[in-house]
Amino acid sequence: MKVLRIQLARRKKHQALVHLEGIEPIEIALDVVERSGIHVGDTVTAKDLARLKEDDTKWRVRQAALHLLSYRPRAEQELRRRLRSKDFPHAIVEWCLRRLDEQGLIDDHAFALAFVRSRIRLKPRGRFRLARELRQKGVSAEIAEQAIDQAFGEEETSELTLVYAAAQGWLNRQGSSFVESLANTEGSENRARARRRLHAFLSRRGFGPDIVRLGIEEAENGAREAVRQTEATA
């Protein structure tokens, strides 16, 4: 087949249309066309065309991967799932992941460490919840535990510190009547209801029973202090 014409695709600045004798024009990434060395007037075989199309698919997969990584770091398994969901060929997805790994663009430990740091600073979670969220993103249990240990050490924090922060944040979002119920030292039904709600909140965030109990105690102390301050300024 003879190359009749090569032109930029309309409204697609990174794509080119390659016009070949006897078939419809094929759309190929401009970078791929340039690297292939084909020019108008050249003759290409079916094998040449197949290689050109495969190189184009590799370019598309890599671009899709880099686009996903531009938003935030991603674990290898998460990236694999996202690329496969776009119906890219399995073999080329795996090729792309190997290349990204070789170039240091995929690092499950670095991803997990950044993820845990973000949770510690913005959305306090218990170790169990952190490990589960990382596993859902495709990080192995071993790497997840290592990253959690490292992040806790570097951030100089602990589950107890995090449960206090989560409990206090929850308390700050409650109305005054709810705070008063939690501050009540008597065994009222309202106080029991407030404790149950806080218990459920902290449990959903992956804190263990003993840590949850301490978090509730901290919230109760905070509620009593808030009530005292309100009464003092009344």
C-alpha cells in the first residue's frame, strides 16, 4: 500500500490521518507517525501497518495512564483496573504498567504512604479502615501495613490521637442539645443515644473497641467543657 497523504486530524492536535492506497484513512498519534519514519510516497506492508496500529495503541494506553496519574498517585492495581475498563488490550496494558514501573511512575509504597498521610491530616481513620481502603485500591496487605506504620511515625501520631480528633470533629458538628445530652453525667436515654451515635461514627472509621471507648470519653469531656463555657458566659 502506498502512502498517499499525511495530514493533521481536525480538532485533534496530537493525531494525524494517514491516507493509504485502497483503504480508508487511519487515525494515528502524530508522535507515532513521526517515530515510524513513514513519508508520503512510501510503500507499507500489512506487517508495517499492523506495527503502526500497535504502536498507536501503546501510545494511547500510556497517555491514558499519564492522564490518570496527573490527578493523583495511583496504585498499580487501581491503574490496571482503570485502563482495562477502557477496553485496552490486556497485553498492552501490562506493557504500559511495566514501563511506568521502570520509570518510577508507579510505586505502591509511595502511593500508600501519601494516601495515609492525607487521611491522617484531613480525615482521621483507624488502622483497620486505612488498611481496608488501601487494599480496595489494590495495595497488598504487607505494603499497606508498612505504609501505615511509616506514616504514623513520620506524622508523630497514633490511633489514640486520631480518634480524639475524629471524636472532637464529630462533637463540633452537633447541635447544643446533643452536646448537652453527651455532657450529662446521669444515665439518661438521651445520653445513651448520643453515645451510641458516636460509637457508630468512630467504628465506621475503623477504630477498634478499646480506642472507640477512649474516643467517647474524650468527646464527653469536651462536651462538658463546652457546657461549662456556655454557662460561664450566660
